[in-house]
Amino acid sequence: MHKFSYSNVKREMEVYGYDSVVKSHCRMCHGGCGVYVYVKDGKAVKIAGDPDCPINHGTVCSKGIASIQLAYHPDRLTYPVRRVGAKGSGKWERISWDEALDTISEKILDYKKSFGAESIVMGYGTGRENEGVIYRFANLLGTPNVLTAGHFCYGPRIATTIITCGSNPIVDYENHPKCIMVWGNNLVISNPDCYKGEPFSVSLDAGAKLIAVDPRLTRIAARADIWLQLRPGSDTALALGMLNVIVNEKLYDRQFVENHVHGWEPFVERVNEYPLEKVEKITWVSKEKIRNAARLFATTKPAAIQWGVAIEQQINCADNNRALLALMGITGNIDAKGGQVLFSAPKIRNVSQFGAHKMLPREQAAKRLGGDRFRLAGNFAIINPKCVWDAILEEKPYPVKMLFFISSNPLMTRANARAVYQALQKVDFMVVSDFFLTPTAQLADIVLPAATWLEMDYIGDFWKRHGYILPRRKVIQVGECRSDHEMLNDLAHRVGQGQYWWDTFEGGLDYILEPMGITWKDFKKMDYIRGEVKYQKYKEKGFSTPTGKFELYSTLLEKWGYDPLPCFREPPESPYSTPELYKEYPYILITGRRLPGFFHTENRQVPWLRELHRDPVVEIHPETAKREGIEEGDWVVIESPRGKVRQRAKFFPGMDQRIISAEHAWWFPEKKDPGHGWDESNINILTNNSYDNCDPAMGATHVRTLLCKIYRE
Amino acid sequence: MQKYALIIDNERCWGCKTCEVACKQENGKPNGVKLIRVKEDGFRAGGNGLDFVFEVNVCRHCEEPACMEACPEEAIVKREDGIVILHEERCSGCQLCIDACPYDAISLDPQSGVAQKCNLCYQRVDSGLLPACADNVCLAHCIYFGGPEEIREKIRKGI
């Protein structure tokens, strides 16, 4: 372990006269860092990292520090409100919690009686660690419909890893991989699910070789030994090309392949369909670079792949993941020390058990929207958003009458935002729980004031796969805000689920911890609990898959009617799949690069964070800008066949001239109109949500690459 | 006499801007005034063609500060420990220091009309604490505070 310098907590208290300090667990993103919250006169006044936390080793990020500005923000919703004008009119009146929850429970019971529980769709976005309670509420209510980002974010990682090797293999940075391949991920900015950038950075400083796969020259790409600057959306082809090298040069782990994989022969046949000549044409990456990267990755032990959401928001979502899993597997890095480990959680009730999936009656599960169409997603209780919008707008296969979004802003974050708007306008009744009156909340009937992480007790990271749980301790109370857990616990009693819930949600925390023989009050005194760490568990127990093997050839995908081996599909809109369209829209638009300070739609009203990034920025190559008559800083129009939005041009020479890179999730809390300019710069005005633009198994909407034109406003 | 320096290893900076916000939390400067700033225009020629690096800009606490020479109010002083302090209460807002600084590390607070720069969190340092940006916030661990020799040694050892 490195020794890092940091200030003494006791001295900090003395010098600034703080009254107390609380160790807690941040949730401004999915990183989940241990923090100190300093308190003075009953208010949280300073956030610092906890040097003893194994996740972040005392480092923090801009979002974590700015949590206090979020919690005490003057625009924050601090009591429940009911809409009194037309949808989107911005006219609200204050109501009590009792009135709000009584109204919601009456509606829930009415819709359930008249249209079936499936007519009520619950939802969350990336999830503020409320996933477990939302699924629990929905399953006990009898609705199979929980609309999350899970179709194209993290859900695919869980689904594809479970069917391939039983769990999500997490990079073992603690034991310093000797080679790290970062695939479409900027974890030093985004701190994605199960990861924080710091341990990666330390491993790199410790001498790991670095391969970066990214269409843009990120700093990770700049520091890489090999940068594979691929054509956006061609990831599966690139991975299959690397597998081709590893298989044909016999660089794979023979012992692992002989004893622990399922489907080697058909897998070899498949990768042989991707010779490097072909892969070079598809990916725009030279044969030599692909070969060198494959050799470096396969011959450096231990090695690991750092992946994330970018490869999942594509039509090849499941196959992107499965091809990368194959790379991890056949090189012998799965469950290897310093490779990618199938970490065991502490012996608690896990998020799946807590989510009460087994309580959902079979006949209700069979009604899951899109369950027949996207069968990998359906088997993991995940649905595609368009299925919900269609059910509202066309009442097929049955009407959806109520939406209940908890920490979700789908108007900004789901493809084809105009269709989302229509559905939210039409739906009979909508409830939102959030920090602010977001553009989505402005279309709701009732909005509930949600607590931030500073305002709740919870078992942090209990849904993750890195094997740790950490206590999140309540520090402050803001207005009448309540955690989503407390809110649903209360609502559950009002809709007749009381027997499965608790007097207060502390009972729920005790229930999660019960198998360990401890209560929340015990856990609250601890720093963290880690599950047992063991490597290569498959040697004794096999993999938790139908064949007990690492399934290169997926028996489950085969059973559900899909290609059991990964293959490359050309993106639905591209120079090659739609050459005619490419003449009119001559650039490949990539969307959603990560920005310091923001977490999707969040934080644009937080002063310290908005100061980092005032305007939505579209990156354009200087040569392209010259050709289009665009100057640095110009407001430009980005147009796709679906619509147009405006962002500000920034010159960025670190990508192919044929690529434009736009930001996502932009709205303007400072704008006075109730919609806060939701459709001005929202990149999802441009994206396509049609079913043939989605991964056939997972339902992931292909939002990361499309065709566009760009011109000065 | 203990000498202090703040050294940032730009080659290891990831551009996350946590240092900027840590500075805000400590020093509470208004919107638009950044005492430490991560610059994003660092494209340069490299081994494989194009390279890119973040550059963190902050007061260098120069040996012979040009800003100090330029200030007619004697609002800028260099302490024996090396920290260069701009005393805002003595600043008249003439902006000569801003023109004199070769590093673009001083800015004018439009609200108060006085110049602002990094004072190396001397209020913390004098109390035995680390400057906010150097207090282990950085995920790259690339912001060093301490004696110049000691820092060189740390960088040499790679910690």
C-alpha cells in the first residue's frame, strides 16, 4: 500500500471549530467513496475523503465535495407538491406527506383493480442505491415492470456475466494487474459501477502496461502503450479480431480452455470468421496494432479489462460484453489474483433476495413488457423504455396508466426524447421522487422530496460486485425530505404490503444484515465488511452456469433463441449500413462522453460543479470545423434524421475527422420556463429508439453512434 | 527554516478537477475566480502522433515574484518559508500584478474588485494542515506539498 499524506482529522476539528465529524459513504455517483462529513451548528460544512476506506483511499471527487451545495441548494424540493395547473405549467401546491402518500396509494390500488398491477410501471435511473426497495415494492405489488437504465447500463454487465461465468468479474486493482486494457471507459472521470479511478491510477503508476480502446484521445489513451482508435460502434469486431490472434497464435491459457470452457470448437470457428484484414476494414484500426495489442494483453499476466457503459449502449451490447468476457476467460485472467475476480459479497441478503423477485407471481412475470422480444433482459427483470412508451401511447399489449419514477429523468436520458415527452404527457398519473423539479418531474402529478446520501442511513454498495459493504450514516435532515427507502416503506403499508416491510426502514437494514448475525446498530459502528477473498474458485466448484463451465458458447442464449456466440452487427446508422443517409448526414456522432462534476442529468444547478462546465459542448476536429465554417466557441446545430439541438463547438484534434462528439443529459435549471430548456441541447432529441435500433437480446438502445450534420447556428 | 512548495506532476493528472472544487470548498472564491485551474488545451506532438496532457495552473510562489515587484500597494509578500501571499485587504484592484504574472495565475474577482491568487492555504499550513488541493483529494496523487527536496525525493521514488 502506498502511504499518502493527508491532514489530521482531530487537528482539522480544532482549527475550524467543527462540532463533530461523521464517517459516511458518498453516493454522488456509482463510485461509492468513504468520506468524512464535518458538522458545525447542525449543518454539514465540509466533505473530505476517508483515508482508511479501501475503495478510494481518502481521495474524493468534485461531486463528492460539492454534495453540501446540493443538499442545501435553494431550489431543492423540501416538501411534497401536487400539480395544480396543466402538465408542464409549473404550477404546484404544497401538500403533506400523508396526503401525498394516501393519494398515491389510492391510485395504485385503483389501477391494480381496474387494469392489473402491470399497468403501474415503477422506475429508477442509474439508481441512488434504491434499486432493492423499488424492485421489492414492485414485485410485492405484482407488477413485472420496473423501467431503469438497466437495458443499456450495468444491467447488461450483470446479465451477460451471469450467463457466461456466474457473476461480474471485477478488476483486482488491489493486486496490481500488469496489463490493463481500458475499453471505452474513462474511469478517472466517471468512477463507474464497482470502480473508483484511484486504484486504477495507482496500478498504472506501479507499472502496469496500458491498452486503451477509444475513438477519442482521452488522457488514458494518451498514456497508453497502445491506443486502438476504433471506429465508433465496431467494438465486437475489434474484440473478435484480437481473439482471432490469441487463438491462432495459441496465446491462450490451455489449461483453462481444456478444463473450464464450454463451446471451444464453435468459438474457434466463429473467431476465424474475423481475420485481421476484415477487422481492419470494419474498425479502422491497423492489423499491426490489433495484433500487438492482442499479444500484449494475452502474454502479460495478470491482465484485466476495464469496461463500462459505452459498449453497452449499442446494438451489439450483449455481444460486446461477451466478446470481452471471452478475452478475459481464455487468457486465464478470470478469478485470477490481479486479474478479474468473481468477488464474494459478505453473507448478507443480497440485492436480488431483498428485491423479492421470487414473490412476483409467474403469471405476472409473463406480462413483463417486451419480455418476449428482449429475452435476455426479460430474464433479468429488465425492460426496454420504448415498450413502456408504446403501452402508454397505443395501450398495447395493455395500457400503462401510472408511472412512478424514483431518481430518474427519462425525458433527458432515454432515446427519442420527443416520444418520451408524448408518453409522459399522456400517462394518466405520474409520481416522481427527486431532489429538484426536473424536466421529467414537471410532467408529474405529485413530486416527492428525496433525501441525498447525507440524509439517510443505508448499507452502501450492497448491490455491487466488489465484495464490500460500507455504512452510510445519516448526518443531516433537510426540510421534509425522506430517503426513497423510508418513503417506499411507508407507502408499502398503505397499499397492503405491510407484512413484508418494517415499522421504519432501519428494520429493512437489519433484515439485509441478519444472515451475518448483526444489526444496523452494530454495522453502523464498523468501517466496512468485506466478503471472503478467494481466487480461482472454479477449480473446486466450477462456474455458476448451466454447464458449470465458462460459457464461450452460451447455452442460455441458445435456449432463448439467440446466437450463442458473439458476432458483430454493423451499427444501424453508419457509413456502411446507410450509405445514402451518410451523404446527407456526413458525420458519425458519438454521444455521452463523461464530464467531471456531472452525473448524467444531475448537478447542473450546483454552483461549484456547473462552474466546471457552463455550456453543452460538442467536440469537432479543427479540419472538420474549417470545412463547415465553424469557429471555436460557436453555437452550432447538430442534426440527425430525428431532429436538431444546439451545443457549443470546441476544437478537438484527438479524434478522426469524420467523428463529432456531443455531450448528453443537458438541461438548464437556471432557465425560468418549467421545462428548463429540456429540448434545446438534449442529445436524445437526435437518438433513435426503434426496436431495430436495439440489441436483440438485451434491448439496449443504440444511442452512442448515429449519423449527423453540423452547422453554425 | 522550513521551505514549502506545491508541485504538481502534470503527466499524471487525469483532468478530474477535484483540486478546483477542493479549493472552492476551502477558500470559497466566487463563481469565475479559480485559484487553481486544470487547463484542457494540452494537445502536443507525441511519439504516436498526437499526444494530450492536462496542465494544472496555479501560483508558482516564485523565488522572485514579478507580481510582488509590480504591486504598488505592497499587498503581495513572500514569506521566508517560500509562500507568496496576496493580502486582499491591501489590494486596490489596479491589476498590475495580473499583467506582471508570467503564468496567468492571478485573476480579478469581479465582485470585490480585488486580485486573487493561490496563497497556498497558508491559513491551513500555519495550523499544521495541508493545503486543500494537496490534502489527498487527488485520485492521481500527483499534487505534492512540502519541502522541495522532500517532494523531489517522493517523485523520484514514485510515491
